Amino acid sequence: MRHTKIDLLLPFFLIMIAEGLYYFGYTMGCLYVHGLNLIMCIVLLIFIEDEAGLLAAFALISLIRILGLGMPSFFTLRLYDFIPIYAAAIIGAIIVLGEGKPLKEQFRGVGIAVKKAFDSVRKNILNALGLLVIGILIGYLLANMEYLILVPQPLIPELTVGYLIILSIVMIFFVGFGEELMFRAILQRRLQTKFGYWLTPTVAAWIGIIIASVVFAAMHSIYYSYTYLLYVFCVGILLGVSYQWTKSLGFVSLIHGAINIFLFSFLPYGYLRLF
């Protein structure tokens, strides 16, 4: 059976072009190209068989950028703006993930088996706590490295328990979970499926991790820094390998969320800095 490459190449290059435009300050150009990618993915679905589900995955990536740039701000505190954007992205990702399967089966396939997770924690609480601690520590170390590059402003007006709880909920359950669901559970796995048509499983796995990390880094062009893009690519590799190894979307979402929690709260206020 002949496997087409257009569902891989066309959307990938359109996303790279769009993010390149954004990096160099052409915001409207970025929106137009992402819009074009969204339309092309839908049109291609009419004419070709999207065996690996890549067209839907790439369309989802463009959708999150369009939502992020196009949605007006409804809140005084910028942190709250992440909620509607990532809620919409998560709903879209669940639809893309579904392909007509029951929700429980969809989640089990990408590493979210709620009952199994609770049973596992109950039986081996030390291992569960160990992964929790490891995830937070990895997030803390990566946040310190990221802070050196970006030196961002805090997303909360003061360092209080209430604001830290809100920040943690947004960064773990919306931003962390949403991005890991899109980039690792959907894009990475589908890229691995696609390359698995031509390559050995091990090689396909690594190429899937690398390409998903390239797209993940490109989607951080908003910060206008080559150094930061390289850093995000390396973080993407780490998260991709962690997901490949643990098969746990919760674990990589925790790492991702922890990075953002430290990066936008403690570190800008001068606490817990390593460097």
C-alpha cells in the first residue's frame, strides 16, 4: 500500500512559515497562514485518506494559535485568559482524539486511565509519590533555566496561597494538560504512526519525538528569542521521551505545569532561584 506524505509535509511547512512570520513581527501574516493551514487540512481530508490522523493533529495546532491571537481579553488578570483558550483547545483535542471511540477508551489510549491510576496509587503509593516529586523537581530545575533566558514578569499580582492555587490549576490542568495532550498524546503519537509505515518502530519513535518538539518550539515564537526556541526544543525532547517511557500524560502535564508555576510566581518575585 502506498502511503502519501502530503498530510505530513504541507501542514508542517505551513506551520513553520506561519510561526516564522510571527517571530519577525508579521502577526496578521501568521494568522492568515495558520488559517490557510486549517482550510487545507480540511480540504485534504476530502481527497486523501488521513491514515495516521496527522491532518487533524496539525489543524489543531493552527487552531490554538488562531485562538491565542484572535480571542479578546475578558479579564483584568491576564492569567484567566488562558482558561477559555485552552479549554477550547482541550475540547478540540478530545474530538480529534475520539474518532468515534468512547471517551474512556480515548483517554486510556493516551495515558489517562482514571480508575487504573487510582488503583495504582492505592497499591503503590510510594511510586506515585515518587513520580510526583520527580515531576515537580524536574519542573523546578527547568523553570530556573528558562528564567535565565526569559526573565518574565509574574502572572499573579502577589505571592499568596490563593493566587498560587489559581496559578497551579491553570498551569497544570489547562496549559500543561492542554499542550501535552496536543503535542505529545496526539501529534507525537501520530507522527510515530506515520513514520512507522516506512521505518523501524525505534527510529519512527525518535523521529516522532523530534518533529513534535520542533513544532512545539516553533509555537513559542511569541518570545522572539533563538536561544529560547532552542531551549523549548530541548524541553520538548525531554517531555517527549518522558511520555514515551512512562506512557503517562499526567506525568508530563505535571512537569509542564510545574515549570510554568515556578516561572511565573516564585522566581520573578526572587524566591527559589538556583542561579
